[in-house]
Amino acid sequence: MPGFFEAPVGPDPAHRVLSGFATAEYRHEVTLRIHGTVEQIRAHLPASVASLEEHEPAVGEDRATDRRLRVRLRVERLDWSPPTLASLDRPFVIERPDELRHLVVGLAERLASNARQA
């Protein structure tokens, strides 16, 4: 019938567009493991910025109590990442790049120093 077609199988078009943004080539490739739910992470890192996948726990880690998601970002600049990670208020591990680890430590030191001032 003219004007009608079957919807394609697979991810919906909006998801394909958003994930395209998150996987585009940029200067830095960031990989994190964040302890939290998809909803908690997506509140600060939407699908247009980050891709999420289940992280397989290491030997001896309990999946029920140590649920971490692997988060991948491709970004041009890293300077916005430390405040965003802090706003998650969730435990996280930076897998790469090392430069991000240094920026997060710098932010933590500045916050601690400012908090100590009367």
C-alpha cells in the first residue's frame, strides 16, 4: 500500500543518532567504571555523550553488591569531566586516560582546601 512501510528491526532511530554522537571521533577516549544504575549515570551522562555497558566483575567480586557499568566517552576536552564525575556522587574508577585522573585529583584537592577555609 502506498505511504506505508515496515519499521526496520533494531535500535530505534533516535537511539542510533544519539549513540552516533557518543562514538564519534574526538581527541580523548575516556573509559570509566561507575558503581550505579543506568538511571543514576544517565542523569549526568546522556546517551549523546556516553555509551554504557555491563562490566564483568573480577574474580571474587559479587555482581549483586558491586554493580559497575563501563562508561565510554569520546571528548575533545577533559576539563568538564571532573566536575561532572563529582556531581554523580557515585564511586568510580578511571581506566583511561591518566590525564583525567590528574584532573580529578586536582579538583579534589581544591575542593578540600576550600572546604577547610574559615
